[in-house]
Amino acid sequence: MAAAGAGNSGSELGRLGTLGSVCRRPSPSKDDEAQRHTTSPQPEPLSRRTRAGSVPLDSGLLLSLSFVFAPLSLSTVYEVTLHPRTDIASVRGCKELGLNQRCITPTRVTAFIIMGSSEAAMLPVKNQVLLGTFVHSKTAQELDYMHNTAVAVDSHGTIVGIERDAADVMSAKAKLLANLGWSESDVQVCVSKEGQFFFPGFIDTHVHAPQYANVGIFGKSSLLDWLEKYTFPLESSLKDLDRARMVYNACVRRTLSHGTTTAAYYATVDVAATNLLSKLCLSVGQRAFIGRVCMDRPGICPDYYKDESAEQSIKATLESIAYIKEIDPTHEIVSPILTPRFAPACTSEAMHSLSKIQRELDLPVQTHISENTDEVKLVSELFPDSKSYADVYDKHGLLTPRTILAHAVHITDDEADLIVARKSKIAHCPCSNSSLTSGEARVRWMWDKGIEVGLGTDMSGGYSPSILEAARHATLASRHLAMDIADRKERERVKLTVDEALFLATRGGAKVVGLEDKIGGFEVGKRWDAQLVGLGVVQPNGSRNGEEVAAAAHSNGAANGHPTQGGHGGDAGNVDIFGWEAWEDRVAKWVYNGDDRNTKKVWVNGRLVHSRQ
């Protein structure tokens, strides 16, 4: 990540200090001290921080700072604790990161960095050990439950050791630390509580970031009418960067709060707005594929919202690719993705040019296919020389092993065979398929054909930023497909199970975006992209763990004029666990009843990027 305010970090920090505030906090306990260094980059209300006792940034109390969030900027300032003998000048990117803004004590060096650059993202954090129950997909059909397990994550966010199914978590931790040669005093430890478990981060393989502002708005429209009435006007309005910043901030933070650690985003045609989304994902820490939308066909795309020509479309695309290369050279967090909106919106010249870029730069591609019957008919009229919708993309060189095709509701056997031959992937978007009356995609049939499938929220055709919602809807859509099948055995086979839906949400999605070697499960060598899920453990009086404490805190806080943390209180959500359920049933309850209130912590690349009570 290239630094925000590179080369002028001191003045930038001073400017941010006037927007935010630094809180003086009580002397931390050992647990607090460990937790302090992975504080989630979520802004606290300024009024609350003032009540906590804010002081100016230049007051000399820098050691009390956890982070400063600048509400008028994409930058987030973090505290970084380094070894006391660290040579600040030798730290990679120190000049750009403003590491000269530091305090030195006999035990540590505390430095401050402005997030928003690949340098900041790759600065090592403390080694971590996570303890408790871990659940992930063993296969597409089976979840693996690891109890009394310890997982070690190194300072670069990579899983380096797992000690599973021990007698208890303490013995698992001791054995793991011994195997790695780590000292407990040098690691941060996170222990799951009763009713909690670790799960891989969700992967959203198809989402329109600018459309987040319209989530839940689709009226009585079908796809093509919905684009004209709701979508194009909203997307075109985000050339106003203040408006875009508001929408993109909300979108990224909301998807993270639902456990989405990786997202394949469609942006808009506007380069500056697309770059803004890239910078924001980098700043907040969400792994993302960002695509400037290409749409240059006159008569299909509205005059007020389209590329002027194929040449201009390609020029703008290359500009957005170059920007991402500048801010994240290794594409560790943010990667460009070529994004022809869908075949009807693009001229042949534009698609051929995008194919050339794909071959030269080996970039991923995302687009739509066979979402709606009217759309399929339109494609056949616009491209009469092609045998099918999939053949249009194939003739233009866009059906590649790195291509993500959204929807595929109405693809034929021949198209499925072609997709398999080209090793392209499918983003299944069950919520939007239902919302826009597009139809029911046949996931089991795609699997039988050999197509890799992941899940997409497809906001705002989809009504929710939650991949968990998409997973539950995937199971329900498969049941609707089954209703029309006469053979009882086949009817049961077509239905997706909870385990299969969660595979789509994690390992399946990882394969679709080409990161199956890096994310999607808990194995040594993979990145720690994960979420801590907490379910409501019911007490004898019918309340859930933590709720009675939160209620008391809220009552006392209201009396004293102090709000409870984050305004969330201790709401345990919709999932009630009574204690006698098997783990398989607990996970099923989460899939069908869970929401963001159950997502307690989220990590990307080993860094805590979201937390709630």
C-alpha cells in the first residue's frame, strides 16, 4: 500500500489530529495490552471519545493512542509497536509511513502510520495464537470441526502451525508454542468464548459496490428495466466523489461486518471513483478485486452513463489498473479485474481490446452471463454470428481460466461444456436471481458438469450485503428447483445442504477468484482471513450470555450520559443455543438465523479489521 500523504507524513498526521482525537486510557491489564495492538479500524463517535477524555495529538501522550480515524479522509492512523532496538530508518517505507512520528521507552518504540498503502499493510504485526473451536470445509459436502485447537499465525498473517483436538485449549497452546519455539510473552492470544467458533472469512464473488445505496430497492422490475430505472442513475451520480466516498465507505465496512474478507467489486465507469474504492479497500484492509466497468455500446448504454468509445474505455481501464499497481504493487490486498459489464453493453472492439490486456497482464475478468431470458434474447440479436451467450465471450477471448461469470441461470448444456473447457468460473447469486425474477441457477448441475461455483451478494439486485444470507438463500433456491423433479432420489440430490452452502461461501469462492492456495480454509500456509462467530447461549432466565450485563451497563450509562460500546450493547442476535445441540445443528442455526450481530471479529491477512461486542 503506497502511503497516504507520502513524503509529508508529519503535516498529514497533524492535520488528522485536528479531525480526530487521542484518548487517554487507564493503565492496561495484560489482556488489554495484547488486545490493544489489533484494535479494529472502526471509528468511534467523536462525542464518545471526548467524554473519555481526549487530548491534542501533539500533547506528548502518544503512547495512549490506539488509532485516530479521520472522518473526512480515507486515511486511518494506527499505532505500531516495534522492538526497542529497531532502527526506524531501516523499516521498509519508513519515510512514506511517517515512522519518525514516534515515542521511545525502555521497552518499546511506538510509531504511527497512515494506512492506505501496501507498505503499511505489510508491516509485520505481532505473532498470534488463537484458541477454541475451528470450523471449515473439509470437502464440498463435509465440514471439519476442530475442538480444543490452537492455531498459530505469524507476523505476516500466515498460518504457521495447528495443534488440533487436544485435551483442552491450554495443552494445545503449550504444545504449539513449543513446536514453533515461540514464547507466550511474545504472542497475542485470542480465546473463543462459550458459544463461539472461528470460521474462514466469506468470499463475495460478485458485488456492485456503487449499488449499495440501493440495496432493497428493485420494485417490480426485471433486469433490463431495473438497470434503466435504478442502477444507471445511481452509478452515474457517483462521479461526485463525496457521494462515492460515502457509499463506498458504507459498503466496505458493512460487508466486513458481515464477515466478508474478500470481495470482487464492480465499480463505475468513472476512473476517479474507481480509484477511490481501491484506496478505501486498501485503507480499511479488505481483500478486494476492483474493476472499472466498461460499457461503450450506443443505444444500450444511456448517453449520460457510458464510455465515449472503445478506445476511451480501454484508456480508462488502464488508468485504473495503473493506480492499483501504484498503491499495491504486489496485489496482496487489492487487485485489478477487467470488467466488461455484460456483452450487450460492450462493442466487439472493446471486448477484443480487453482480451488483449488480459493476455498481456494475466488479469482476472468478471462479467455477467444468462441472468435473464430477455437479456439472453438481446445477446442473440446483437451477436447473430455467435452460437450462444458463452460463445460471444469465447469469440472475444474473454472466456479464460480467470473469468468469473455471474448468474448463469439460463446457460445450456453446450455453454456449460464450453465454460468447463475454458476453465471459467460461476458466481451464484441466489438473492438477486429471486429479487429480479431471473430464475434459479442449477448449482448441483454445474458441479456435475465440473464447473467451479462461488457465492455473490450481487447488491443491489441482491438485497443484502451478507454472504451468509446468500448461503441460506442458495439452499432455499435449490429446494425450489427440487420441487419440479418427479424422481424422489434426484429431488433430494438437487438440494444443497448447509455444509455445501458454506463451502460455496468459502473454499468455492476462493477457487472462483483464483485464491484457493491462499484463503478459504484453515491450513498451514494459508492466510489468516477469518471471522470469530458468536452465538447466543441461553441462560435459565431466557436471556443470552452478556445481554444482562449489557442491559445493566446501558442503564447505568444512560443515567450517567455514557453510551454503551458502539451502540451495539450485548445483542446476541437471532441464534439461540441451549447447550444440548450437536455442533452440526449449531452451525445450521447460524446459517438460517444468523446475521452480522454474530460476527464478533474479522481478520484479513492476520490483521483485525472489524470487531463488535
